Amino acid sequence: MPRILIVDDSRYQRHLVEKTLADVGCCEQAEDGAQAVRLFQQALHRGEPYDLVIMDILMPTMDGHRALAWMRRMEEQAGVLRPTRVIMLSSLDDPQNMMQAQFEEGAGAYLTKPFDPADMLAALRALEFAKNPLSADEPCANS
Amino acid sequence: MRELINLYPDLESVYLLVAQGGVFERPTMVQTVLGSCVSVAFFSRDSGFGGIFHALLPRSADYEKVLLPGNRFRYVDAAVDALAGALTRRGADLSEVECKVFGGAGALFQGEAGVGQKNVLAAYEALARHRLRVTASHVGGERGRKLVFFSHTGEVFVKYLGQAAAAGPSCRLEDKGRRRRAAGK
């Protein structure tokens, strides 16, 4: 079962996300970026890296961008071939934050709060954590 | 795909080509395939209809002094303007419209943003100009995407093209590795 790390300073948000991901994988939670980085590093050292991180941006101690940058650095140093997939989940929907997360930090998707569970499911399908009706059919034609 | 068709049988189906787009008042399943191009799916929950476009280039002013009406879906910024206008004319309140942004694939070239990245930025900026809310986006990376949009529910199904691996991120780490290997040779 995929290992998922949910990072958000709001206990309510973490609960909402965990509820949405109940059938997808085994969830752990972090209250801020610094705690997330520690958990991420421990998991990497154990040889059991997280498969998916759901990351908030605005958090005390360390924000989501900095935490994700640390995680990517650790993966690079550890020679990880397949970086952990990340869905950014933030109340910020300005171009700068969305560009930074997806083009500089390698987030696979960006959702804004309040999020629709259907959008979370769509992102999970696209990142291959949930059954995708598009993949069960004929291969896509490249055009 | 059959599963999706069965989800809403008897639905009209449209394949969106490059530089096409529009608002669909009747329930429609819209399919398209994206590389560096960008699609933005608009959905008005109150009105129950949506629109989508498939644009090729970021900003019209960089390519045409006077935008020809036939080219409005060719450019990301003009396409956002066109669909925002079309939704407003049909009575949608833009403050409740949900927008989802897809595409913009393409590797960095010597650290410079490619057209995919520029397309995505143009989309975000144009949407912000109209104060349209981006609820979800799935952009960047090195692989193209197949996309299916249901105009009457706002649902979007996305699948990466090519091999099943690497969903998502980051070309960035791979790029660095590649540059390092190249430098070591």
C-alpha cells in the first residue's frame, strides 16, 4: 500500500485529506515543513520512502516550498531514481506559487483550498495512485 | 475509455484540435491530447455548463498586431479572454467559475523556460486578470497528456502519454543528473 505523508498546520485539513485518501494508502501526518522534512529523511534512511506527499505552503517554522526543496535535495543526494510524487494543496492560487511548485519543485499537481475531493481523486488518478479509466483502454495516440 | 463513455451514455463527444475551444451548453465529452500546449477547463457549477480550449502559444501580442477572430484559441491569453467573455454572456458569474489548467510539458533547455512553461504562466496570469479561481492544475513535466472533460459536471480525467512510470515530477532532478553526466564526460 502506498505510503503517504500529509503536511498541513491545520488539524482539520489533515483530517479532511486523510479521509479522502483512506482507500489510497497508509497516511502519516506532519504539522509543519520542518517536521515533514525530518519524517521524510527518516523514511529515506530506512529505505522506505514515501510514495506521495500532500504539501501545504503556508505553515509556521518552515513553509511548503522550503520543505519540498529540502526533500528534493535529500533525494538527489541519496540518488533516488524516482522522486516522491507531490500534490501541493494550498489556499494560495497566484501564478508565482503555482509555477514555483510545479516547474521548480516538481509537484505533480496543485490543488487549491477548499479542495473538492473529486479534484483530489482526479490528481491521484493522473499520478497513478488510483484506477484511471483512461489507462484501462486503448493506448493514447500521440499527436 | 469505454468506462468513461458508459459513465454518461448518449453524450455528445468532441475531439478538440489545436487552436480550438468553446463553451458547451449541452452536456459534452471533450477529448484532447496535449504536449506543450495548454488547456484550461472552465466550469460554472451554478449554470451547469463549461468550456475548454486547446491553445498553442502564450501571448497573442507577441505574434499578431491585431488578433484575427479565427485565431483567438491559438493563444493562451486570448483564449482565456474569449472563454471568460463567452461564459459571462451566457450569464455565468465568473467569481464562482472553477478553472483547471493542464499541459505545458517540455524540458528546460539550458535552464531557460520552454514554450510549455510560458504557456502555463500565460494561463495563470490571464486567469488572475479575470479573477478566475484555479481549483486544480496538472502541468509541466516532460510527458504529454491525454485529457477528457465533461462539460456538464466539470470532471476532468488525465493520463500521461507514453510509459506508465514516472508520473509527475520532476524532470528537474533528472535534468540535473543528465547535465552532471554530460559535464563528467
